[in-house]
Amino acid sequence: MSGPLASLKVLDFSTLLPGPFASLMLADMGAEVLRIESPTRMDLLRVLPPHDRGTSASHAYLNRNKRSLALDLKQAEALEIVRELVKGHDILLEQFRPGVMERLGLGYEALKAINPRLIYVSITGYGQTGPYKDRAGHDINYLALAGVASHTGRQDTGPLPLGVQLADVAGGSLHAVVGLLAAVIARQQSGVGQYLDVSMTDCSFSLNAMAGAGYLACGVEPGWENHVLNGGSFYDYYRTRDGRWMSVGSLEPGFMQQLCAALGRPELAAHSVTPERQAVLKQALQVEFEKRSFDQLCELFAGVDACVEPVLSLSEAVEHPQLKARELVSQVPRGDGSTQAQLACPLKFSEGLPAPRHIGVAVGAHVGYRDLAGFGRRNMDVASADLVADVIYQIGALQGLARAAGTTVRYVKPHGALYNTIAHDERQARDVIAAIRAADPSLVLVALAGSALVGWARAEGLTVVAEAFADRAYTAQGTLVPRREPGAVLHDAQAVARRMVRLVREGVVEAIDGCVTRVEADSICVHGDSPGAVQMARAVREALTRDGVTLRAFTARSELQGPRAGSGAACGCACTCSTTD
């Protein structure tokens, strides 16, 4: 099944929580989400503990079902790729401070000229206007400024730091999703998109639904524990004899009568309808609850319809029969045959939702020659000692950054001229192999399918992914046609997709001279130098999926040790680095 939003394509430039949670909801409902990630600016979410197998659990969750493309938006080539992507996407989601996207040439007006149907969503702390528009802030600040914190807490202790990020998620994420879907509906009638300005402070202010209505209409200022629903009545949490807590929401008379009868104090029910008796009722309930243990109270109210429920830990909530029946935990494939438990999409559609496909993306090292001027694309005759040292240094540097970000490096894919040279140059190939073995022999090496490097590396004990190129022409000998020659780069997305289906199914490609040559590959790469590279990668993936090919991450090391299964993981590279899903 494809999901109700399968027709939507989303470009997501956001980080941290509000934007990624919004795009996660869209992805879970079937939208195609392409996350644009900076290769130079760390996403702090990658650092957030705890970590599962070297990857932040929060990052893996918030980025499930999304694809990722690393682009340095300070580079002209990257900006051109974004402009090309905009032509084929419905929604752009960004979370920069006001003016950042405009300065990059990626503001709404500029991109609307490229795609008039584009729905452009900006999530910020304070909105695009007003004296605070450029001011930094976090969830706690937005709740404070919006007045929410002024009546969420206790009189003797003040505001209550919440366990969930109310402003980020309820204020930012959920309002953004509601707004952009409303814009989608409007576009069905008008044919044009629009700009959506989402302020987390504004939307948090609107969450003062009942208290705000009372103040604006009647002048009743809400404060800590001074109205019915914030601790100013019996509607509250009550401590048990063993230090646990129970929630009591018995607002209606029938529920209050059930509550008091279960506690053996039916006379207390009369106090619930008298405002001046609330303190007496609350104190009496405190006494009754503290007479009993948590387990006793759970058993007592299990069969009583009184709006009384236990305060559960997260581990207890996961195992509660109601939440289990609703399937609120999902097992998401890691890509290595195992799964990671994650919060499931809570929405239940009669037609169902697509199953989760994968967690967040892996990190790989794109090592190359020390050729800054030529971007590693010029052949170099480097002494073995220098080449080994350079590769170890590059892997080690990325490992250090990855460790600081709460993740790990999973594979090595040599870049540019080094990639091509070591495919046939045994001396330099063995230098790179030696460097990988010295840095981390568990790293997966990505090598050109059919090259001598594949055998040399496997003989040294490395796990190797043999890589075919979707958008590059092959010679009759199974090698890549040099880029300087005519016809070396392919541009027809559908033709390339058909070519890759044949590669996976038959292990052959049509060479540039028209003959058929064998290419045994584990992975497919769309190189990404052409403006239509992302669309081409999408066409390849869709064609393989339609043909029944199962795609898995090539970092599934255990599966790469044995014979090839005849399917590969599609990947793409653009600008300065590559990403996988």
C-alpha cells in the first residue's frame, strides 16, 4: 500500500525536532521525503543520546522512511541541484532563521518562479515578522512567552518543565502539517502553491484554548492551580502509599460517584459540584489514595468507569494492553536484517499505511587524493607511505566527527581519480586496502564492479560492495567509458532504469558499442553530476521495486559475506559526499 500522501514529494531542509517530526508524519503517510543535509554543519540531533549501534535513536526515528542528499548550500553547484529538484517537488520545508534561504537564492519568491505550484513552509521560533523574528529560542522559551508556562505548574514550585516538547511538536510540527495539507487542498482548486509562515510561539499561544478564551472574553487571568483543569480542583494527580501516582479526571457527576464509591467514601461526591468545597474534596482524596498501594489502586479501578488511570512509566506504557492493541510500537528495518523498535505512526487509516522501510541513513568516508585544487579528480602518482597515511587520516578524521555526532562510519568509497586508479593499479589499490585495514577492518569498501580491486580487497579479508554505475556507459570489457569521451554519461532516466533492472536480473549491461557485457554488482550508484540525477535515482528505484527487487542498505555487512543475492541497494552522490538509505 502506498499511503494517502503518496502523491506528494517533499524537500526537507530542517534539523532538530519541529521540521523533522513534521516530515516524518508526511513520510509515514506515504509522502516521498528527500532530506537535504549539510556536509559541513552538524545536525545536533545526531549527537543526542542514547545511541543504538552507534546511531542516535532519535535521529534514526525522526529520519525513517526519508531519503537523504548531502549538499553544501554555499556551493553554486549545490544550489543549482536544489533549483532543479524544486521543479519536481510539491512542498519545501525549512527551519532556518528568517532571511537565510533568501540570501542563498532559495527564498519563496525565487523558487515560486521555478515552480508556481510549490508550497513553501517555514517553521521558526517567532515567525517571519515582529521584533523577535531574528531572536534565538527553544521550546521552553516559546512556552514561556506564549503564556502557557504561567498556568502550567504549581503555586509553590512555579512553572513545570514538560517531558515532551509541546511548542516544538504541537506548536511547530502539527500546525505545519495541518497548514501545508490545507495548502495542498487549496492548490487543487487554484493550481498554485503558497507560502506558510509557522511560528512556534504563535501556535503555542493558540494552545491556551480554554484558559485563553476565559481571559479574553471575561478577563479571568489563569495562574498556577487556579482553574479546574490545572490543579485548582480535584482534577489532578494523587500520590499512592508506595510513592507512585494516579490520575483523576472524574469531572462528570456519574464518574465522581463511581470514584467515591470505589474508595468507600460515597458522601464525597456531593463536594464535587461545589467550588468552595474543592479543597476539602481534594484533601480527602489525597488521604484515600495514600492509604493504598499503586497496585491496589490499579486493581481497584480496573473495572470502574471513573476516569482514573495510573501514571505509567514509558516502559510500562509500551507494555500496556491498550497501547499494544493499537500497535503504537513499530519494528523498523535497520538494513542488516535486524529491526529497531520505534514509535509508530499513531494515525489509523481504513486503507492502511505503508510499512516502515528503513531508519536514518548511514555515514561513509569518501576518501581521495590530496588534491584540493582539482577536487580529487586528477590522477596522482603518490608514494605508498603517503597514500596510506592520507587515507588513514581521512578515515580517522571522519570517525572522530562521527563519534562526536553520536554515530559511526560504516563504509569507505574512494573518490574521483583515486576510485578509478585503484580499480586497476595494484600498488595503489593495496595501499588503500592497507589503510582501511589499519583504520578499521570492519569498514565496507565500495569498489567498481568487475575491477581487480574487488578480488584484491576480498583476499585481504575486507567486505566489498561491487558497485555498478547507472548513468555511465560501459566498454565491451566491462569498464567505464572515460568521461571525456562522447556518450560516457547517460541522461535518459527511463532508459537508465530499464538498464538497471536488466543488470540486477541478468547481470549484464549493453556496452557503448551495442554488445552485451557482464557486470556483477551488489550496489547501484547514480553519480549525480547532471541536474536530473535525483529524478534518475528515483526512476531506478521505482523500476526495481516494480520488478520485485528487494533493496537493502549495503552496510548490511553480514549479508555481503556470502554469494550475491542478485539485488542491490541504490545510492546517489552529489556535490561533495554520498549518502545511502
